[in-house]
Amino acid sequence: MEIVRSQREPTHSAASTTSAKLSFYRSAPALEVRLEDFELYAIDRLRVLQGISDGLSRGKKPEEMEKLVLLLSTSPPRDELRKWFLSMETSLFRYRFRLESPESQRSLMSEFQLPYKAISRAEFETVKEKLNQVARSIGQPLNADTLFFKAPFEEVPELFAGRRVFLQKGFAYVAMHQVVSLVATQFRSNLSKCLVLTNRKWTSTIRDTERDRLAPIIEALSTGYLGPDYSQPKNSAEISLKDINGQASSSFPLCMRHLFDKLRETHHLKHGGRMQLGLFLKGVGLRLEDALLFWKSEFSQKVLQIVGAERFDKEYAYSIRHNYGKEGKRTDYTPYSCQKVISSTPSTGDHHGCPYRHFSEENLRAALTKMGVCGRSVDGILDKVRNKHYQIACTLTFEAIHDAPYDSGINHPNQYFDASRKILQNKMEST
Amino acid sequence: MSKDENLVEDKMQIDQHDSDRLQKNVPDGFSEDYLKVYYGKLFPCVDIYRWLSYGNDGKHPACDQSYFGRREFSFTLENDIYLRFLSFNNVVEMESSIRKKCPFKIDIGPVYTVDPAKRRAYAQGGNNVFSPIERELVFDIDMSDYDDVRYCCSGADVCLDCWPLMNVAIKVLDMSLREDFGFNHILWVYSGRRGVHCWVCDGRARRLRDEQRASIAEYFHVNKGGENNAKKVNLTGAVLHPFLARSYTEVLKDSFEKKMLLSQKLFASEDRFQKILQIIPDDSIASELLDKWQGNRRSSISKEDVNVSRWEQLKHVLQSGKHKVQGLRRCVEEIIFTYTFPRLDMEVSKHMNHLLKAPFCVHPKTGRICVPIDPNDCDDFDPTTVPTLSQLIEELNMSNKRSESEEDWERTSLRKSIEIFRSFLSALLKSCKKEINSNVRQSTDARNW
């Protein structure tokens, strides 16, 4: 792929894959792109992907160029960025694939050369009963001519993780309507390989001068993607130990407030809770020295007495310093986003995770009331929870407590905190 | 070897004159001196080497000579000193390093793309050339995760009343790994104190990526929710998925009704049966039963155990179909799943680079050996009689070699465990040899641009 600086019109050379609408990244199309257009396309594509991320969906746009360009723009790898890009592109692909008719889907599948065959009538008879069982268990009963494909379980992780397919001796039996999953996994894997190969090409073949011109654009794009990750709190937002109590009740989101209260109450938190709360506090601006004092004083009542100061320093203090990037491979860990918190798996004895997801309705209602949310608002919030809109529920909580709208929607606990501080500071200044 | 003979002689002297000193300092007979003897005479280093080589230690031209050397090990030494990214080129290096350093714990990590000891040489340009490439699929089941459903012990303790929960986990998982996922070479190991580890060693399992491991863990994930969710199992749907249905009819139901119900006395007191009643989504049914049991004076001398009779009452009420309440349909199963279905540590299984304790290590707190468990025989496994380090050393000292060719472990209680391991190993290596000979390896897709 060449980046051209002249006024030449971009040309299409060499076909990409077959379908005009859906490309599958089996090989890289050779294209030329004008530098000026590069940024426009990239930003445009960014909007599409961000739109999906926010739950909106934009219209179709010409594919080839933007995809190419974005491949390049995610090349300076930040792992998170690459994962996000892969998820969004896969979602987009899945959405478009679903719009196709079943016949069209089948022909696309053979075009993409996916090695899954429909199972024979004979084989179907042997597993019919079990297939029926699975279908009924997920509320999608079979009809007489539901076609089934057989695939190695590795190809359909999301389907078997949710127990939505029958597994036998290493194979998954996938119904036609679930086929999207099969195809999407293949798509994602192809795209991922493309990223790696493009990155290698980029680092090895792009001349320095061109790299210098493109680099700032790419940098700007790549940090624009995810929004702030709160790994470097602004100095002005530093929180001190004496402020922590007050700010916890006024500005912490429920997930962190719960952990904080439990810590104060029981003087202990298990590992998951220590990570989630500890990194949040780092994002809020708690300095390492203060963090060590904080945790030590909380634990002093119980844990410290049991394990003793030396072991405390070794185990607990070590992991606090590790979180701040002062030990081991010195990664400066970033505070968890809502997505990460929601997808945790708290078990016995744990208090981390997202309360909107992991609390029973009763407990959630009590927790919200304790936070000061009035009855009617609680009902609205619980309604969102039942429909699994956990972040919207948190946003509603924010709005109820601060008595102010918050249109952006909560994506990150530290975002909640910052927004809350801002509102409270404005209120103080105006009075 | 004369060196070893001296060791034994010293040991006998220690036993005779200094046993008092040792006993005073040593909880449950764990000591560094004993550990040295253990590593010298009993720890099956060669077998572990053969296991982790997966056939690559042979002479076949398709054998990868670098394979074993790319495996990460970690040692935990006395005073909690922790050494990571250790690797050994061959069994001699491994054995001598273990004997020299005498680690309190040995962990096994993944096989990397390059020798982990040389990883820094490859960390240039941000190109992640140093990464895990193979690793057994592993599971860790810990009894303390069942603290909310067992009353006989809590925390670090286990006894014969609660241990059957481990057997349930072994049977459910072992069956599913074989029947559903098609795996064949599965090693179960006692963790030394309160749980079990599972190592799935098929090539197909070793090549799984993180995402697929997480999905398998999720497939086994039924008990969800932390401390703040009273109801942790939700079985929606008109019928159960075949995996859940099979686990229920073949393992869970009997285990609950014939074992746990009685050994844990699940209905014997109010706070215990309240916990179960909380799972019922209908308040009127729950309070109906609560009234019945709270006031129960048991006038007649009933032969039937109170737990059994109350469970029967509960089942009758829920399954009679009288109450047309949503969510009742699977309530009986939900209760049984809550109290018996395996609880895995999800994080252990999800990542290729997770380090897990090696089999045949000695647990420093209990002195017990982390011995393999035969899943077909697990009901007979007794965690309270697993051989301890001091026991083994004593057995060594008390007996003599019966023949020249006899190995030291053969005259100790470790014999059975090593035989279980070797039987697992021989089946595994047979299949590895086949794989190497036919060179059936998934080739990474090399797309030419």
C-alpha cells in the first residue's frame, strides 16, 4: 500500500474479496490514498465505529478505503485500542451479515471458504433429541427444516460459553440462525491478522519522511478513540486522605461507594475489590504514599493484626505499589472502565463488580435508597436494570443524586467522579 | 550415590537425636531438611519432565528439541523469595536446580515462543515476540468458595463431610471435558489442603487461546453473583441444556439428596433452612414452609431424618403445580445446583500465562503431598489420609530397598500416586507420539501478500 502525496486521484487496483458490500480480509487490497483524504476517511470511520459503540448506527459508507486507512491508523499498537477496533469492526460486520437473506448468507459462507458443512440427515437423526433440548433451553424452538452446521468448538466461543449450542466430542452443532457467530469469528481472526501484517509493513516499508507526516495524524486518531483512560490524573484533581470520606458519599459511583463502605465496615476486601477500588482511587488522584497509608489504616484493625506488619508490607503493600507501576514490570495500570467492571465475575465473599448487574433487586434498592435516591427514581433505575442497561441505570442514579441531566452517559467510574466534582464545584462557586 | 547415602545416615541421626528439635519448629512435619530428602529421593522429576515434554524428548526428527526449554517454571523459596521465568533445557538441569534450591513451591507456567530466560532479548520494537504459545487448560476448585453452603468447616479446613463437594466437581467437569469437548488426557491433582486442580493436556487444549479458555470457564459457570445476590443460580428456559441436565441426573441430584443434605444438616436449624427458602421466588410459599418448620415440635418420634422430611415437603410444594407462579418451574434444580454444582476460580482458567502449582509439590502448611486423584475412583479419595512429607521420610527410613532396581518411592505411601500419574502419562505419551509421527499440527495460517 502506498501513501501518495500528489494530486492524483486514488485508484482501485486489484480486487479485494468478492462481495461488494462485505469484505472479508482474506488478502489486502492494494490502494493508494491521498494524505489529505486519509484523515477525513479515518475520522469518518471513527464516527461509524463510535456510533456503534454508543448504540447508534449510521448509514452505509464506501468500505474499502476507510477500512484500509483505519488498519493503518491502529497500527501503533495499543492493545486496548486494537481490541476495541476488532470488536467494533466485528459488530459492524455481524450487523451487515444478518441483514442478508439465508441463501445469500450461505453463498457468502462458501465464498469465504469457511470449512463448515451442513450435517447429513443421518447425523441429524442421531443428535436430534439433544438439539431439540438445547433449542428449548434457549427459547428458540426448532422448526422442521432448521439446518445445522458442525464446527469445532474453538470456532464458536460465544455460542458455547452461553450454552446455546450442543457440544459433542469437541464439535458444536450450530443452527442456521446462529451461523452469524461462526462467520464473525472468522472475520475477526482475519482482521486481526491483517492488523499484525499491516503493522509490520508499516514499520518496515514506510519511509521515514512519510512516517513523520502520518504519525501525528495517527497519534491524534488513536487517542481520540477511547477517550481518557484516567491513567494520569490531572494535578488539580488530587484527593487527600481527609477529603476521601466526604467525596465518597457525594461523588463516588455506587460500585466504588459500596466497596469503600464495605472496607470501612469490615476492614478487609478480597483481591477483586482491592483492584477495582484501588485503581479507581489512583484515577481520582490519590497519591501512592497516601494510598499506602489509607489501606494500611483500614486493614490495621483486622488483617494487619493477623498477618503482621512485615507480611502486610510484602503482600498487600507490594500489590498497591504494583498498581502504581512501581514494581514488577512497572505497568501503570489503568482504572477499570464500566465495561470491565460489568464483566467481572464476583463470587463468594466478593463485593466488586457492577451493583446494577451483580446485586439482587432488593439489595440494589436498599443501596440506592441509602445513597439518597428517591423512590420513583429507584423504580426507573430498576426498570433499566431488568433490561440489562446497567450503565444507563448508573447514569440515572447520577442524575437523580445531582439533580441535573447528564447526556453523555457513564462509561467509566472515574468519569462519574469527575462529572460529580464539577457539578458540586460549580454549585459552590455560584452560591 | 555416596552423597545420598550420607544424607540418609544424617537423617537417621537427626531422627534419633534431634527429633524433638524438629518437632518443635515444624508444623505438621514440614521442614527444609525433609524437603531436601524428598527432592533427592521421592519427587518424580523425570516423570514430570516426560509429561511436560509431550513426546519432544524423543529421537524422532519431528521432535522439537527446544520445546521443554521454552516452558516457564517458578520457584518459591524460603522467606517468600520468588523466582519467575525459570527454564531448563533438559531433565538434568531441572533436577539439579530443584535439588539445589529446594523450593517450597514449584509452579508451572506456559510454553513461550522463546526461552523465557532470554525474553528481554526479544522485547524490542514493541513487537510482542515473547508470548505464550501453549499451555494446558487448567481449573482450580477451592473449598473455601463453598463456605456459604457448608457448615461442617470453613476457610482452610476440610473434612469428610464437605469433601464430597470436590468429588461432585471432579465428576461433573471430567465428564463434560470428555463428552462435550472431546478431551482425553485429564490429570486431577489434590492441591494439598482444601481443593483440587485439573490439567487438561490434549494438544488441542494446550493450543487454546485466552478467549476460548474464558468461554470454557463460562460454560461451566452456573453459580453467579457475589455476596449481594441471594439467588445465585438462574435456570431459565423450558428445559435444561443437555450438559446441565446430565450433570443433574448423573451426579448432582444424588449427591445432594443422599450426601450433602444429611452431612450438612441443611434444614436442621432456622438460619440454615432460611437460606434455602430465600432461593424460592414466591414469598407465600416460602412463608408457608417457614411457619410449618418454625413451630415444629416433632411430636411423634419420627424415624425419618428432619432434613430429609423437610426437603421432601419443599419438593412436594414446589413441584405440585398448584401454584402457578413464574420462576418456580426449576426451583428444585436451582437449589440443588446452588448447593452442589462446581465452583471454579474463573481467573485461573482464563489466561495462558497463569502459573499453577506442580503436582507432587509439598504443601507448606499441611505437609501433604499434592497427589494425583483418579477421577474414576474419587469417591474413595480421603484428603485427611494423604501422605505427608514427614510420613514419607519416616517410611523411607524404616524400610530397606528390596531389590537393586527398586525405586525409593515404591516402598512408601507415594507408590499408588506415582502409579496413577504414570498410567495417565503413558496414555498421553502414546498419543503424543502418534501426533509427532504423523506431524499433525495446526499450522499457523501463512498468508502471502
